Amino acid sequence: MEIIKPSQKPYIFLDEIQNVQKCEKFVRSIQEKKEAFFLITGSSSKLLSKELASILTGRQLYFEIFPLKTLVHFYLSNISSLISFNKISKFINLPVETIRRFSSYLETSNLIFFVKRFSYSLKEQENSPRKVYSIDTGLSETVGFKFSRNSGKLLENVVALKLKQIVSQNPFLEIYYWKNQYGDREVDFLIKKGGLIKSLIQACWNVEEIGVKERESKGLLKAMDEFNLKEGIIITEDFETEEKIKDKKIIYQPIWKWLLAQ
């Protein structure tokens, strides 16, 4: 060990202090000699132990932060929405890579999952905003922040969950969302198999609202043109019909019927 004697009192940073036995006694001994300032961090409730608190009493300023809790709350409050790691990092005041890493942990733990934007460029896929969905819609309804029930978001989340289940049983399938280059046309789900686009799906609770049916069908038709598909699906609460538009067909199907057919 090299002993360094700086000209000024140094700042010593100790992370995950709970992993080092009796580290608090070392800190106190240095503090009593007034030889250094300490910044101690950790991710365990052991930091709140009586032993640690008693030894450092009067020598500490304690700050408790919950970045992961804030991130979880944010995601569960914004299901079926586009999110950007860069924007979240500014909101939570954490580095982008930390947000990316924490988000990966949440996805691995099966709390949430993400759907990327479809692009033939992997770089564009990674850099574009992605959609976040909850594994448990009941949890998002209970924990997420909202003023009223958003049936459209819940419907889309249910469709995403079913598609995720289908993809897990077929490793050749991939789920994306699609937006055109101008960003004014969107399709909720694009299913890719190998190098082919197999299907396009919109999720819309009430297509009979003014302007909604036109908006959803325009996005679908634009994507059908781009990928040379003759058929697209719009999943609804209970509206059911089929529309022929030139050489293309749009199928409106209630969510219960679509789920039973899968």
C-alpha cells in the first residue's frame, strides 16, 4: 500500500461500504484525526444499521435516493408510450448509460419490456425512441401515475404482451413499431420473420371517435405500401368489420376474438 500525504485534506470516495466489514471504524479513525473528508455510498439497507449509525453519529450527513424506484414509476406511468433514455436521464438526473443499464435490469427481471422502431439500420434502431410496455398491466394501473384510466394504452399493452408470448415461442419472429421517415404515420406493431415483414397491427380502443379511424387506417395503409402487404389488422374494443381500399384490405377485429385466434 502506498501512503500519500497530500498538502490539503483529501476527499475519499467509498462505494458499496456494506461489503467491507468494520469499514465504519476505519472511517471514524480517519475522521477523528481530521485527515480526510469521506463520501460514502451503497445500495443496501445495511447502511442504515444501528452499528454504522452509532459509530458515525455527529459525523455524517445522510442522503437517501431512489433512482431505480423513480425509473420504475416513470415506466409504469407511461406504458405504450415512446421513451428516450436521453430525456429520462435529464428528468431523473442520472447519466444516460446508467439509465440504459437500469432499464436493462428491469427488462431482465420481467417487469417491463421494450419494442424498438423498425429500421434497416441497426444504428437507427438503437438511437430511436422505443416503446415501453408492462409485463403486468394491473401493476401499471396500481403503481403508475395517472388521473384516469387510459383504455387505449391498456389495449395496446395487452396486444404487445400477446405478441411477446408468440415471439418467445418462435425465435425467427421479431416485434417492432413502425414510423415513416417524416414521423407523421405510425403502426403500433410490425412483425418480422427473417428478412420479411409478415404483418402489421394497430391497437385502437375506439375507432368510431371522430378522426381516429382515418388516422389509424392511414398509418396502416402507408406501411402496407412500403412493405408490399395486402392486409393489415386494427384491433379494437368491440368494433368488427372489413374494408377494401383499392387492392388492400383492413380487418377490424375485437381484442377478445384476436386473442382467441392466436
